[in-house]
Amino acid sequence: MKRYTEEERQRWVELYLQGKSLTEISRICGCDISTIYQTLKRRGVRFRNELRPVSTKEVLEWLRVYLETGDLKEVLARTDRSEPTVLKHLLRALRAYALRSKQIRSEEGFDSDPSDPSAI
């Protein structure tokens, strides 16, 4: 486990008080969100209410970016949400997308083996 200096920890406090989110501080400083949270909590920092519901529009945008690029890092670079939040919602959306795609293929008669010429 890495030990952080007093200067590093003080920088987290300053960044948070400047309006940066825990996720942003984590990305800037390269450390875990929970470490930052615990440090701020121990120092008596009053937390802003950061619980924002994830919108369907956000999830659809994440899905679009992921399907275009195949790169989770690209999705994360385009949002201020934490990685666990994005993963949870993106996996749910990908499952729904896969099920819907399968249903559409089935309705259109494409559920058989694509290599079987008699299926055409």
C-alpha cells in the first residue's frame, strides 16, 4: 500500500475545496477514490451531495462510444462518472443491446446458422 505525503493529502483537500469531484482528484493525482475520501473525511471536510442519478441519455452515449471504439478508457475519458458506475450501467446496457439484437435477428429469420446456405 502506497503512503502519501502530507503535501499530497493537503493537495486533495485543496482540489476538493476548489470544486473538483473525488473522481477528478483521483484522475489528476493517480490515487484511489476511497483513499481520497477517507483523508478528506478524517480532516473534517464537509462533502457536497454528489449523488446524481445516471440518466438514460448518459448510458446511451456511453454505449454508442463503446460500440464505436470498443475502448472502455475512451468512454471513461468522456465522462466525469467513476469507473464502477460506468461499468455497472454499461454492462447492463450491453446485455439489453445484445438481447434486443438477438430478438430482432430472430424476428427477421436470421436466428439460424449464418454459415448454413439452406437458411437463406
